[in-house]
Amino acid sequence: MGALRLSVLDQSPIRKGGTAAQAVAETLELAGLCDRLGYHRYWLAEHHSSDALAGAAPEVLIARVAGLTHRMKIGSGGVMLPHYSSLKVAENFRMLETLFPGRIDLGIGRAPGSDQRTMRILADGKSNWSSADNYPVQVRDLVSWLHDAVPANHAGHGVVAQPTGDSAPDVWLLGSSDDSAALAAHFGLPFCFAHFINPDGGDRITRSYSEHFKPSALHPRPMPMMAMGVLCAETDEEADLLAKSRDVWAMRLRTLGNPGPFPSVEEALEVAKDPRVQPFLAQMRRRSVVGSPRTVRAGIEAHAARFQVEEIMAVTITYDFEKRKRSYELLAEEFGMS
């Protein structure tokens, strides 16, 4: 394995008492900081009708973030492809590639990024939410339009995703199960496993992806990555306290469905006193590495070795934005980034 790369997945979290506009402003500030610190990629997530996550349009945020940064690759983590036409997504990202050549990633996923009602509203009354059977076709068509390579026997042959150019974004398949990994291996595309969503079996899935990868004209070798929760503070004890906000929010998401904005540390500590919720909180913590710089580095390197990946994407959420920025600073310092 080569040197480990560190990247960022930003969900634009909204804190209790804060606003979505503040969350977006913090995304822009954090992106600038991470660019200066030497992170490799910065991806923006897609969620709809959420009280806790403000990033509903990653393709719009990408343009702003890419314009504010200079070194990082900027991308989606990810565009929820079944909501959209493959052609339109290709047009959006061909435009981004034209504006920022060689710096754009297109991460795509199959999940709705919303509740079922919101999903139906997004479909504008049409009952044709893409099925599992149609998603591989969407992926195939998306790659074809990005590279102006729609086959002659395709109904869309001759339709061009403008603006065309000499380069195109890398398409990454994102997933928390083996389905997207198998699809990425089949098409010869990069794959990112969402360990922060599913802490079980990801090492087996990423290894299987690499073992079954079919080299493509775009990617001669597999490109596995994993995204995980990371929270770094000056001490293990401080990091543990800060992580309670996200742990309690994630527990509420899975037990209540609509958890609201991210709670303060004080509120989270009160919730955590209830012995009935402690097993849930322990389960939530399995999705993350939390601690001092030394502790976090050891955890990240252990995961990278187990998952056989050369890049880790850190998802860091704290109630206090200054603590969130400090987490990325400490991580960069510990790994000697610049």
C-alpha cells in the first residue's frame, strides 16, 4: 500500500439553535481550511427535507467550493442518481469539469437521501422511482454521456452532454452494502464504502470489490475508499464528550426517524444518562474513530489496513463549529499533511 490519503465528506450539519444558512456558510469556511491543510478531496452530500443536514444540491455547492479552493478535488458524496436523468447529471458535471478541469469528482448513490414521502414529492407525482434493476442502466448511461460514448444502438445516440471537452469527472459508486461494490467492480469504476452508515462487513465488501474488479479504459486498477466518522480533540476525554452530540443524533435518527438538528453536548449528555439508550449509543460509536490525535491516527491506520484502502474520507460533526475545524487541524498535523 502507498501513503494514506485523507479526504473530507461534508454533510453541512445544522446545529440546534442554528440555521441552514449558517451550515452552508460553515461548509464554505471548512472547505477553505481543509484545502490549506492539504486534504485530498472534499465531497458534498445530498439530503432532502432534513432538519439536520442542509446540503440538498451538491452540484450547486461544488461550484462554489471549487471556486474558493485551489488544491483539493471537489465532488459529490453523492448525487442520488435515481432522482434524476443520467443525461442531466452528465450535463451538470460536464459543466463543472469545464469550469474546473481535472478537479471534479462525481460520486453517485442509489439511496433516496430522504424519507419516502419526500422521495415521492421529488418524483413530481411520477411513480417511477428507479428500481434496483434500472440503476445499473443509469450508471452505464451516465458514464457514456460523460465521455460522449453513447453506443449506436442506444435510444440516446447522437444526444450530447454539453459542454464537451478533453476530460471528464471520475465517477465513484458509493454504498453501504455489497450491491454498489459489485456494480463498481463490473464497470471498472472507483468505489467508496460508507462505514459511517454501516459499520459491519465493509472490509469484506471492499476486498471483494478489488478482487472482482474488471479493468476498464478509464481505470486499469481498483480504487477502493472508505468514509468513516472521525472526531479528533486534544485528549481522548474531550473527543468522547464532543462525539456525544452526533451519537445521540444518530440514535434518534434510527429510533425516531426525524431527529431534528444536532443537539448540544449538554443535551446529549443528559440523554446518555438513560441506561436504556446506552446500548444504542455504543452501536453508533462503532461507525467512528474518536480520540486524541494519536488515538485517531491508530484507528484510521487500522481501518485502512483492514479495508485495504489507500484513502480515508473523514465525516466530522460537532455541535461547536470551532471544535469541528480543530478536529481537521489536529488530524492534518498528526499525519504531517501540508
